[in-house]
Amino acid sequence: MAEQKLGKPKKRQKLEKFLDILGETVAVITILAYVVFIVNANWAFLPAGIITSIIAGIRTYGLITLLGIVGFEATAKRNIVIRIIFYVLFAAIIIFQFFPGTWGTVVGAINQ
């Protein structure tokens, strides 16, 4: 019984370490995408096309990915109720992104 209790935290530590490294990587990539996006908006050195679409995608979904990774890392050491609440809220964010007009409504509410 004591071996099981010792094994579980070790497994969580590995998961937290993996999520930490993954979160740092996604954060750096997202920041770089924002920098390139802002610099390109001022000086337009990238031609419109696939590269700007990829940067816009990283800019949009990088933050959501980062929120998910950091949230998973934070809830890894919490009880199951907190984890389920986070999973449901995160799933709601992901699902509502696929509804047309949702982003415009959110931005419109923020701009008022």
C-alpha cells in the first residue's frame, strides 16, 4: 500500500514536468507569433498568404492551447471535482469557438 502512495506522486511529478516544458514551448511560440504579427502589421514584410494564415492561427489558438496546458498542469495536483470543473469549462470554450458569430459577439461585448 505504501508503494502505491509513493508511485502516484512520482507519476504526477512527471506529468507536471512534461506539461511545464510543453507550456513553456507553446508560450514562446505564441509570443513569437504575436511579435511577427505586430511587426508585419506595421511594416508588411510578409506577403499575404499561407504564412500570415499560419501566424494568425498560432496567434488565435496558441493562447487557448496555453490556457489548456497551464490549466491541466494546475489541476493535476487538485482533487477530481476541481479537475472536472476545469475540464467542463475548457470544453465549453473549445465547443463555442465552432459556432459562427460567437467571436464577433464576444469582441462586440468587450468593445462596448
